[in-house]
Amino acid sequence: MTRATRRKELRLRGAGRLRRTRGEAGFTLIELLVTMIIIGILAAIAIPVYLDQRKKGHDASVKSDLRTYARELETYNGDTGAFPLTTAFTQATGGVLTVAPGLTVRVSSTITFGYFLNAAKTAFCVVGVNSSGTRPWEYVSSLGGLQPASTFAPSTTLPTACNPTTF
């Protein structure tokens, strides 16, 4: 085999090889493409999961604030013998919700609330929704407290009444 034939054979063999020989540095194009594909797949899986967890966090904030507000209403009822009138209710501004004149509760500033009394004024319903959450949540005192998520359809608008028509 002549020197020229040997060089030509090495050149041809080297054009299709995937492994590096000693002294060569860097990555092959295929290695870079495989790495990019793996990163893309991981991102496609992780981003929706992350966004869903954020929505669940906003819902947890609504439920926590509903329980806090309901506890204050129950305390007010225990102290005065009646629930505050719905006219005393003031929407949260700056993270402060007015339960009754002179009685406030600290809540998340991104949550909108609704407060309703039954006809006999013996039970109440509090509805809350976070504009970044998944659905409105409600706390009905006569039904044992926080109601399951299925009582309202997924939405980010505040309902005008509680879902159970009698409570």
C-alpha cells in the first residue's frame, strides 16, 4: 500500500467516525443534538407541572383565608350572639378584610370575597376566589365548613351567591 493510498483510506475512514482519537477536543454534532433534545424533553415535562403547582398554591391561599375569616365570624357570633350583617362586610383592600365595624382580618390581597347570611341569620357562607387560582371556594357554616372543589365550576370570577341554595 502506498503512502497516498493510506492517506486516502484514513481520510475516508475518519469522515464517518463517531469516536474521538487522542488529542481531539470538543463535542460532536450528534452529542450536542442529543443533549439539546434531552433538555427540551425535560423542560416540556417540568414547566406544566410547575405552573400547576402555582395554581394549587393560590387555591390553598384562598382556603386558608376563608377558614381565617370564618373563624372570626364564629368568634364575633360567640361574643355578640349574632353574625355581622352583610352590609358591614367590606371587600379586602391592602390585605385587610372588615368583618364588622372595628373588627378586621388580614388576608391575601389578591383574593376577592363574598359574604352571605341565610334568611334566619343563623348560618353564613363565605365565597373566595383568587384571580390566579383555579376556581371559587366556599365556606358554609351549617354544612361543616369548607366545601369540596366541585361545588363551583372552574372560573376566576366571584359568584354572586353560595352554591347551596339553603344553608
